[in-house]
Amino acid sequence: MQDRGRSVVRWVDRRIGRTNGLLMGAVPILLLVLLYLFFAAERHAINPADKILPLPGAMVDAMRALVLERDPLSGRYLFWADTLASLQRLGLGLAISTASALLVGLVLGLLPPVRATFGMLVTGIAVIPPIALLPILFIAFGLGETAKVALIVIGIAPFMIRDIAAHTAELPREQIVKAQTLGASTWQLMLRVVLPQAMPRLFQAVRLALGPAWVFLISAEAIAADIGLGYRIFLVRRYLAMDVILPYVAWIAILAALTDILLAWSSRRLFGWAHRSAA
Amino acid sequence: MSSFLSLRDVWVEYGDKIVLERVNLEIDEGAFVSIIGPSGAGKSSLLRVVLGQDAPSRGRIELDGMPLEPQCDSNRGVVFQRYSVFPHMTVLENTLFGLECAQAPFTARLFGAARRAAVAEAKDMLHAVGLGDNGSLYPAQMSGGMQQRLALAQALVKRPRILLLDEPFGALDPGIRSDMHRLITDLWNAYSLTVIMVTHDIGEAFSLGNRVLTLDKLRHDPHAPNRYGASVVYDLPLTRKDPPRGAAELPAARSTRKGKNNSITIDKIDNT
């Protein structure tokens, strides 16, 4: 009785090691893959020409043409050209959003007059559904790259700004007062006290913004583009080419996950002070 | 005629709520003033007004005969109960920060010879508070007592004219607290500081200070608790046993500062 009582560890108290964590994390993914293969095989048993759930072999064949062979029309390796175009748009959108989140967010959070003047405007912009602005962007900027990048920026910058502003405003008042008693001007306060403490939060905000950023990127590409991951997916949809769509979606997932891991890792490396309490 | 720090008819009001009323105080240079009183009696408000974080709604505050701006500056150093140090800077960087602000208005960073000089000064200060070997630690890696030592070093490296302490030892263990009491007494002597300390701990107020102020409401209206503010109800100058009894009557017999300072005993408590 006592033995059993000791061996039952409550779920909230269980510790999972690194290896076990990886193994356990792999289980649901493998199950999903198996489930897919099972259904795909079942459909192909009935109809060998089924396009809805392609078998892995079909996907490899379809992707080989896109990854390894030049497109006869444009002379490009389509898969890589799509990836490059999408990442460029995404990177530019994220960079502009991050920079503006930092600049506007800090000022908004630290300086009450600025918050009073622009706080409502930022909140107002943040609640507009960005996709509703897409037509305006296409009309204003044409169908080129600018409109797509602008959609990403409009989609994610406002909430990143609000996040940084809120975080800045939450800095203990004592710190601000203390810095002033040490002779710091507003500029010095911003540069040495507020900015460095906002950086880990900024990384966090970028990680959270990655999901919406991809949504806006794919939406913009779906509507008006001639290259890009989103463009390709929506293009081949017309031919029910699931053998291309599924690998593309998986590739997007891998890219997004890698970015997220990279950001988390750099935040821990760069701002050890902010992560130490968790360790 | 005017003393080092003087408050003349100072009122602090937040909307309808009167926190402090008619506070008149003269504080001598080199005094160690403890402020005690029940919660909500405006101890921290008084400190904030002297610090410049809040402006008094009425009255004047003068430092050396010059009116004090209601804005924090390096005349007045402060140590709060918590959040007094910057979590993203190491101990040394925390201490350097004040020096860097003064010498590098744009970058707030020093380089080369100026930095070496500032680092030497900061290290001296860290030695004085007993953190000489901890320069590369971050505040999160230190105990509460060490963080308060750092907060003191950070403030004192700027040589403030007044050091304001807002329950600086309130969150510390009793053992650590008595270490800190010794430290603050030593620093008070070594740097000839003028200290104003708000505390909940009456023992601490009497053992550290050479003058104890008690804040409380003089009048109370049970139907309108915010109608009347607190003021100084007791102003107790403390002296050691050694000097003649008459010295106790003077608000601050500061000539005794040079003597041995390890034990301050209460000679007489008189409600003036």
C-alpha cells in the first residue's frame, strides 16, 4: 500500500528528461503520419489514381520536378525561388515591424505625453482586420512587393508595438526614479535602462508574431503574386495537386519552427539575465 | 537661519484625500532621521516629496536655502525596499551607471581612461559595501541583502547630498538586517551622509537614527477619514549616554558624530 503510494507521482510533479521529451514529442507526430498513410493506402486501394491523399512516392515525384529541375518556362528552380521570395517578404515585413515596435513601443510606454497622443491611434489600428485593408494596399502600392510587405507590417506591427509599450509601462516605477536620482536624462534612461530590458520581450513578441506574419504573407501571395510559397499552393490547388500542397505546407511548418527555435536560442544567449530566474 | 533641508508648511493632497498637512521640518546636515508611523500616515509620501517624485500641493522645500525642484536628480539618492537595482546590468555596471550618465550625456557609456577611472571609483564603492568580489554577478544571482548593498553603492557613488531610504531592510532576514544596520551606520559615518529613512521597525528607527519623527493624524473625522492629513506628532532627538543631559534638548547634537558610534542609546524621549 505504502509502496504504491510512493510510486504514484502526480502528473503535475513529473519531470521529463531531454531524451524522453524528444521521444514523447515524436509520438503524436508519428501517429499522425501513420494515420495519414493508413487512409491514403485505403483510398488508393479503391482508386489507384486518387489525388486527394497522395502517397509519399507521388509527393517525392512531384517535388523532385520543383526542387531539382529548372522550370522550362522561367528557367528557375521553382521550389527554391518560391522559398526565397516568401522569406524575403516575410523577413522585410518582420524587420520593419520589429524596428517600429521597438521605436514606437518604447516611446509610447515610457513617455506619458506620447502615450496620451498616439495610444488611441495605435489601439485603433490594431483592431482593424488587416485583410480588410488589403484592397487599399493593392490600390495604393500596386500588386508588387510593397503591398505584400505592407500587409505583414500592418498585420503584426500594431500588436507588437502595444506589447512592447505595455511591457515598458510595467517597468517598476522605482527603477525609473532610481535612474533619475543617478542623474540619468530621459534619453539615457531610454538607452540604458528601458531599451535593454525591452529586448527579451521584443524577441518574444517576434516569436508570437511569426504565426500571423505567415498568415498575411500567404494571403497576400494567394491574391496577387507570380512567385512565392503561398502563390504556388493556391496555383496548384486548381489541379487538386495535393502532392505539391502537402510538402509545401510541411516546408512552411519547418521554416516557421526553425525561426522560432533560432529566436528562442538567441534570446537565451544574448539576454542571459532575463532567463536566469527560470533556470 | 535656514538649515540644510527645510520643509515649510508642506501639504500633500491626492484629489480629496489629504495625506500630509502642515509639515514643518528642519533637518541638519549629517542627521540620520528615522520616520515611523502607522500605515497610511504618509511616511512614504513625505519621502517622495523630498525625493522630488511627487510635488507638494502646498508649501516649500528648500535644500541649503535653494528651493528643491519637484523632479528627481542626483542631489538625492534613494534606496527602495525592492526594484532599486537594474536587473539587466551586472553589479559593476549598476554601480557605474550613475558615473556614466554624468560624463557621457549621449551614449551613457564610458571608454578608455575615463572608463578605467570610473571603474576604479565604482570598485572602491563596492568594496565599501562589501561587494568587492561580486562585480560580475547579475542582481538575480544575489540574495536580497546583497541587492540592497548594491543599491546603496549605486546611490552613494554619486555622492548625494541626502540619502533617502524607503524601508530599505524591510524585506530582509533578521540576521542580514543587522548586518545591513552596521553597514549603513558605518557608511553614514564614513561619508558624512544626511539620511532620511522610512521604516516600520521601531527598534531600527531608534537604533539607527539620531532623530526619530513620528507621523500620524492630529485630527480624525470618523465620517470623513480623508479629511485630515498626517503631520509630525513626535520629534525625538536621540543622543548617546555620554554627553550631558542638556544636549538632548537640541534637535540634533551632531558634534558627537566624530565619537565612537557603535551604540546609540535613547537618553530621553520627550514629546515636544
